[in-house]
Amino acid sequence: MEESEQVPAVTVKEPLDLVRLSLDEKIYVKMRNERELKGRLHAYDQHLNMVLGDAEEIVTTIEIDEETYEEVYKKTKRNIPMLFVRGDGVILVSPPIRAGV
Amino acid sequence: MSNRKEPLSQFIQQIHGRPVVVKLNSGVDYRGVLACLDGYMNIALEQTEEYVNGQLKEKYGDAFLRGNNVLYISAQKRRYN
């Protein structure tokens, strides 16, 4: 069965279109090993290898308080002017919250 | 042979635009409306909610999930909360 092709102006036909529409925008990337990245998406490929500019990396570690044995989540941040991200570590990519909120 | 594939492609067609739960290998659940998916099981979700240990942790307007992390996609009849 052949479906007639509809062509809306801006469309998400395949998941990677969501990433394509985020080019040159600030995106949020959730990575393996409790790492998060925020940065401007300069380039990407089908593996989700990405080049991020003005990137901020947030690493979450769990430390155990020696007295109370409570788990303390500790976030360490650092800024990287230009970052190449290998795609296999990527879990989730979220485009920026649209302007005008 | 194509008969065997039919239920799969039917399921995939049926869940487009429907609320789904996507579970990742890490155990994290994503609830949202399925925008599309591809052969790698990369998934685009809308109105995404991230549940860690059953607790709502984060919301994303749109979210791209990389297919290698996906454990399953489950179609929801109705959205809770």
C-alpha cells in the first residue's frame, strides 16, 4: 500500500529531525555515567556524535556522609568552550525550551 | 514472511501519536506522546516526563532518545496524572 506523501512545512518525520531542528540552539544532553551537558549544537551525525560550543558539563556523584551514612548527591560543573561528544554515550537529547516562556 | 512482520509494523503504526512508556536499560521510564521512531529504535517523544524509581524527576518538551538505550516501548491506553 502506497501512502501519499504529505509535506508539512516543518516536520519531524524521523527522530533525528528533532536534533536537526536544534542546530545552533542550546540543547540539553543526558549522558551515561550521570553526566549532563548543556551547550550550543554546532554539528551532529547519525551516531549522535556532536560538537557543542560553550558547553557546561554537570557530573553527579553520590557521596556517603561518614556520620549519618546519608547519600549526598554532589554536582560538579565545568565549562568547556568547544566539545566533541562521542555518540555512544548519549542517552537523551532535548532541544531548548522554546523562547517566549 | 511479510505476514510475520505485519503485527510489528502494525503496532508501530498504531502507536504513532499515542501516549507511550519507554523504558531504558538503566530502568528509567519516559512517558510521553510518541512523535516517531526509526529502525535503530531512536525515539522522538513529546511532552516527555522522566521517571526515576517511579518518581517524576524531570519534564522535557521534546526529547530524542538514542535507540541503543531502549529496553521496551509500551503503548498506554490513557495517561495517568
